[in-house]
Amino acid sequence: MSEQIKVLIVDDITSTLDNLQKLLSFEPDIQVVGTAANGKEGVEQAKKLVPDIVLMDVNMPIMDGIQATETLAQEVSGSPVIIMSVQGERDYLRRAMQSGAREFLIKPFSGDELIASIRRVYQLEQKKESFLAKTTTGAEKAPAAPPDGEAKQRGERGQVIFFYSGKGGVGKSLIAANLAVSMANETKGKVALVDLDLQFGDIGVLLNLDHSQGITDLIENIDHMDQEFIREIMVDGPFGIKVLLAPISPELADLVTVDHVRRIFGELRKMFDYIIVDSSAHLGEINLEVLDHADRVVVVTSLSIPAIKNTKLALKIFDSLSISPDRVVLLLNKSDAHSEFNKESVEANLRFPIAGQIPNDPKLVINSINRGNPFVTTHPESEISQRIRELVAKLLPTAAPAPEPEAAEKKPRKGLFARR
Ligand SMILES: Nc1ncnc2c1ncn2[C@@H]1O[C@H](COP(=O)(O)OP(=O)(O)OP(=O)(O)O)[C@@H](O)[C@H]1O
Ligand SMILES: [Mg+2]
């Protein structure tokens, strides 16, 4: 696109306004279309000019930058805001993040940082708009594209193994990644690893993968998605596993809908024997969709009160959703970590049996994470790797219970998760 990026600058210090304007005037693809001296004026100008980017100071008279950003997010949502703040305004930053700002520049910042930030936010916005335009042209309502004749047919459905925890940071991603690799090695089956931690997925980092493509590339082309295309977008991991990575930027997570996920998993099931899914702790619609259809749900917990409390809540919700306990595999991570709890006390508290235990091995784990090499490949004889192999064995279909009836027959979840 040869059009210039239209920028509105909002700052109460005249010399800052002048400097920024001068700096940006050297960039052929950027045009400053207006300036404002406080948040209120900034909002008025933004409504009039509808800029591509608003550069917003925080501390200003009449209306501060946070309030102005909140107003803009609601009233001029096509004008993303980059906040310019001084160090020490961390609380402001948190509020700004909640108010809808896209990026933050900490003063003093360099001209290069500013320009890169403007271009980045602009490009992401363009990408987002083009995704939205495509997905609202009726594509979402269209029936799934007929499967490409050449790519399959697998007689059976692949098994979906969904990793979940009610609390973040308990080891889901680490275990899911190592399990996927171990599963491929042990079974010689076709294994997919899907990163559904859509905002902050780190499977790519854990396996040291090139993160140039992922799930957003699939949804951008959802109507033309066939198995060949899915295979192209998935990245090669160790032992032949194929990895579907999370979006490259957290804000793109919102573009992924339940319908997209349903369609993607419909194809993955035909392509792979095992589909290992990493998730975030958030029980939103997408996680619930996969949860409903997963063959096994591995709930990861650890020996801490918050983890146990949230596991208890998660198990209670599963029960309300009629997810059979037979499908749930409760896994205690860092099971030998020093704690006033142990396996038995956790089981008693949760009233649920622990099916597997993964030892605490900080040295091996940190090394493995930092190098992006799964420990099951570098240290197959370590205890932690052996426990992962045991988990593989537990998750094989022969050990699996009969699949649940279709989700449609289950309790409606609206009551629990009614939205808006
Ligand atoms: N068995 C273990 N031994 C030693 N360290 C571990 C073990 N499991 C997890 N860790 C540590 O805990 C950290 C968090 O693990 P991981 O990122 O897999 O958690 P998560 O549940 O996916 O978190 P999030 O919810 O934030 O995605 C790891 O970076 C690692 O340092
Ligand atoms: Mg994770």
C-alpha cells in the first residue's frame, strides 16, 4: 500500500510535539495529520481525522492519556494508540494496557524505536482488518471445505489430548511439548502439537522452532484450507512431529474463533494419530470447545495452594459440563518438590486420583528450555523422561475409555458460561 500512515500526536509539551513532528517528517511513509495538547482535544481530533495511529502522552491536563485511550478504544476503534510514558509510571502502564493501548514507548526513546513502533502497530492493524474483512464475508457460516481427495483417508479419528491447568505456570507447555515428542518416538505414529495458548504460547520457544507462521495463517485462508495447506503451515519439530504455532502477537489471538478451531481440528483428526494441545488457564469458549471434544484431558497441577485450589475449581467445572472423570488424567508436576503437601494430601483434597507424577528437575528443565531441546530427546534415561514415557503409555487409546457421546447431547453450557 503506497498510502502514508496518518499519525496524530497528543502531548501537552509544545517542544515535544515539535520534535516528534520534525522527526516523523523525514519518513516518507508517515504523515503527521494533527496534534493536540491534552486528552480531550486528542479525542476530538481523532474523531475528526480518524488517524491510523495516535501517539499519546500519559500525564496531561484536562484529560489524561489513559482516559483518552479508553475513550478512543470505544469511539474511534480504528485508530490504535501508542502510549508514550516516562519510567516509573508502571501503574499507568497497567491501566493503559487495560484501556486498549497497543504499544508503549518509555521516554526517552529513540527515533528508530518510535518509527518501528508506528509501522508495527499500523501493519498489525492492517492485517487484523484484512482478517476481519475476510472472516465476515460469510466465510464463517460456510460449510467446511470438502476434504481434498488426495490427502487421506485415515480410517480412524486421531486422538485429541488436551492439556489444561486452572493455574498458569504449572508446567503444561513443558510437559505437552515433551509428551508430543515422546509419543512420536514411542508409537511411531503421526503426532501434531497445537499451541492453543493463543496469546502467550511458547511451544515455539520450547522446541526452538521458526515462528514465522502459525494458526493465524490458517484462519486467514480458512475457506481454502485443506490438509496440504495445513501441513505447509505447521512447523517441523523433533521426531517428525508437526507443530501448529500460536499467533505471533497476543492481539491476533482474538481473531481465532471457535468456528475456526472446530474446522481446524476436524482436519487435524483426519491427518494425525495424536493431537496434543497446549492451552492457557483461561476457560474461554475456545478451550471449552476443545475440552468438550478431547478424548483425554490432562490436568496439570502442582504442590501449591493456588494450584490445588484452581484444580479443584476446574474439576468442578468439568463435572458441571458433564465431562466424564474417565477422560481426565490428573498429573502432579514437580511431585517431589519440597512442600507441606504430598500426593496423598492433594488427592484427598481434590477427591480425584493422581494418575501420574513428574519429578522436579530444575537443572535439566532449564537447560532444555534455554536450548530449545526437549529433555526426552537429550536425556531419555532421566527420571523425568521416564515419567513422560509412562504418561504416553497411559494415554494410548487401548488404555482410553470409550469416547464420550457427541457434545450436542451434553448439558448446555450457556448457564455456566453465558456471555454478554
Ligand atoms: N518438572 C519440572 N521441573 C523443573 N522445573 C519445571 C518443571 N515443570 C515446569 N518447570 C518450570 O516451570 C516453568 C513453567 O512451565 P510451563 O511454561 O510449562 O508452564 P505453563 O503451565 O505452560 O505456564 P503458562 O500457563 O504460563 O503457559 C518452566 O519454565 C520451568 O522452568
Ligand atoms: Mg504454557
